[in-house]
Amino acid sequence: MMTVQRLPLQQLLEQPLEFVLCPPALRFYLTHGLVLLASLAAVVLAIWDGRDGFGLIHWVGVIFGGVVLLISLWPPSWSRQRLINLAFDAERLYIVNGVSGVAMALPRERVLAVNRGKLPGHDGAIIAFTLDLSLNEQELAQINEALGAQVEDRFRLDENRYRFGFVGNWQSRRRLLDTIAVLAPAVAVPSRDEPAGDEEDDWDD
């Protein structure tokens, strides 16, 4: 059986893929453009309004707006590739760390189940779905090392079964779940892991 393999993200993207979980271009660039313009406007207005004397509100506008503006002008922040976290083709599944530009490949038959429920992530992000994967300890360690992640007890389901969570990357939830449904049968979210609140929200549209 083929084991987990590591490859550069750029090499992966040069291959024919059935799906790449990446932010939609229009929504991504439009949002970044609006943030850049809003932060620039905040800095300009704060300086203009404070030309006769700077108060606390002016410093807040300059500092906060300036920090956001610098982040918006930082070239890597405009790269959608940095947000890629999953891809697959006819034979392999690729778990991706877009920030470090690394992908971990494993056979698609290692996907045991697709969990369509939303879960709270360790960093506050909402996990859109999870995949149950068949992995031994060495393979799990390799993937977590590439992701810069640690093993979470709540996602360790069995000795050789681990659950990986993925954010939605601004994708339409229904379309995203329909796309990943081809990987494996769906399973229910254990009640102890369900986040508070209604499952149906604006992201489901």
C-alpha cells in the first residue's frame, strides 16, 4: 500500500486535479481590495481630521488603520495559494499547508468517512467538515509535522483512524459538501463535538 508522500505545493498545482479547496478569486480579491481601501481611508481621514491637533481617536485611526494597511500591502497576503488546505485527484488526496507550500499525498482509499457537520477549531476558526483517515502513527506524525499541527485527542477516533478538519475557504457550503461527498460515505457528528447554535446560517447558501 502506498504510504504518505510529501511534495511541494507548486508541483501539486501543476498536476491535473479534480478539486482544490481554495478561496474563490472574485470574493478573495474583492475583499482584500475593500480592506485595503478602508484602511487607507482610515489613515487619511485620521490625519486630515487631526491636522489641528491629534487626539486619542486620531492615533487609534492612524495606528490601527496603518497596521491593517501594511498587512494588506504585504504581497503574500494577496496569494490565494497560501489558503489552500485540501485537494484531490482520481487516485490521491492531498492535505496542504499553503503557508509553507507543502502537500502531503495519500491514497483516496485512506478516506474512511466524510463528516459534514461544523465544528469549532482550536484557533477559533469554524471547521467546515472533517475527513476520517486511516493512518498509522508514523504517517500521522508526518502529516502533522507538515501542517505544523499537534494531535488532538478529540480527533483520535481509533488506533489507526484520525479525523482532520478543514475550513471552508469562503466556498459555498452546500457546493463544497457536495464536492467532497465523492470521497467517502458521510457520518454524523458526535453530539459532544457539535458547536452551539443553529446549523443553518448564511454560509449554507
